[in-house]
Amino acid sequence: MTSVAALSTRDAARQFAQLGLNVMQVPAPRAGVPEGQPGDGKVPALPWKELQGRLSTPDEHDRWFATDTNIAIICGAISGIVAVDCDSKAALKWATTRLPYTPWQQKTSSGYHLIYRHPGMTVTNRARIETTDGKLKLDVRGDGGYIIAAPSLHRSGVRYRLTGDWSVSPSDVPRFWPGWLARPARPAQYRLATGSQTVTLTGDLVSRGRRYLAKIPPPVIGHGSDNATLFAACKLVRGLGLSEGDTVALLWEWAGGRPGWSEEWIATKVAHAVRYGTEPIGAMR
């Protein structure tokens, strides 16, 4: 992809579209417009919910970007991307030392956008994520979110600028996984089945669950996948005592993303494990 810094916004829109990214117009910043209003450089003036389900067209690009304006990339499944917004040096350091390198990057007014491939399951938007280093200026823009893109102008006077290597094919961009930004594990307690003693547990249960799943083969549809998935769900949600949400995420990472699988089906298996499973709570801890 040609550096968009030297391009008009309309030409940038065309190049983003060639990468499969869905774009929309956002008014450029104007003096006196308060934050959170169209004209602050970040808020769209057009209704854009429809664009979460369809790609904008070349005719719309010609109309929207005929004059000087900002441009936004709609994140989520429609564009096939998730953006990690690092809005401080501490957030950028945390992300670049813990997340896989991605060649699709963008310099913002105060940090970087790190762009990853969408995982094929719903990725919710999150702000000021709590990490192992505390709560940082680290956001996720997924389904229902967007980012301002180069060569847009920030209200500070700084222009957004693509960095990294955008000539890399979308299929070669690392796939985002929500578990990367899971909330840090906190001490958990459970009561022993044989007595009144309460045991305080520490450690990253999500990592333990992932290691357990890595040791067993993923289920295959038509070859006992129902029982295999239910068995694994019982081990995680009951044996390890993971939350239902974390269990669904781990099982999707382990077995999902293939034809015939859905996150909803896996969530059903986890719910059945909670309700009908016989695995003692905390047995694997």
C-alpha cells in the first residue's frame, strides 16, 4: 500500500478498500467544536450503524471525500480487523512486549494503533484495560467500533500516519485473540468438599486451561465432538473453576473457527457443563 501521507483522503479510502477495510467519512476538526461532537475530528456526522453490516461503495467514497475531511476505518468482522489502541508510552510498552508483532500499525497523536486480523468471533470494545501493570490507556476497537485513519488530522494538528508494513497481505496479519487482554487473575476461594476449610487460590487459571487443552486433540464433527467438547468444558468451568466467559473463549480458541462450529454452540456446551456436569469444583486446581 502506498504511503497515504502523500495521498488525498479519497485515494486513501480507495487503497483501504482494496485491503478489504470498510471506511466512512468523519468531519475534520473545526475550531470551537467540543469533544464528542461532529467536528472534533473523531465523531462521524453520518449514521454509520448500517456500515457495520455492509461495505461502503466507491460512489460513496467519491461523494464523502470530495473535499478535505477525515476518514475512519470501521473495525470488526465487516473489515476483518481488530485495533489495539495504545494511547500512552506505558500502554505501548505493555502491548509490544506481550502481544504478537503486527506489520499493520498507525501512528496517532499520542500513541499507536496496532491492527490485527479479526478472530471470527465477536470482539467487544473495551477502554482503559486493566493489565498486569495496572489500568493503562489501552483500548480495543472491535465489532461496533472504529478508528480514525491516516491521513486524517487530529485536533492537536498532528496527522495520523501509517507505519510498519501495509504491503503485507491481510491473511498474513496475526489473528487477534481476546484472551491476550483478559483481566489479570485474582485470588479465588473455594470450600473443600470434605470440610469447612477455605483455600485461597492464585495463579493464571486461563493459562492453565490453555495448557490443558493443548494436550488433547480438538474434537472433530461426526466423531464424538459433542461429548468431547462437553468433557473439556467440564474440566475448565468446573475442574478449574473458570468463568463461563473464559471457558467459552478458550474452547473457541481450541476448537472453533472451523466450518460447522459456532460460538453459540460452544456456549451451550459450557452452560450444560455448569448445570449437569459432575466434575468436582476446583478438582484440577
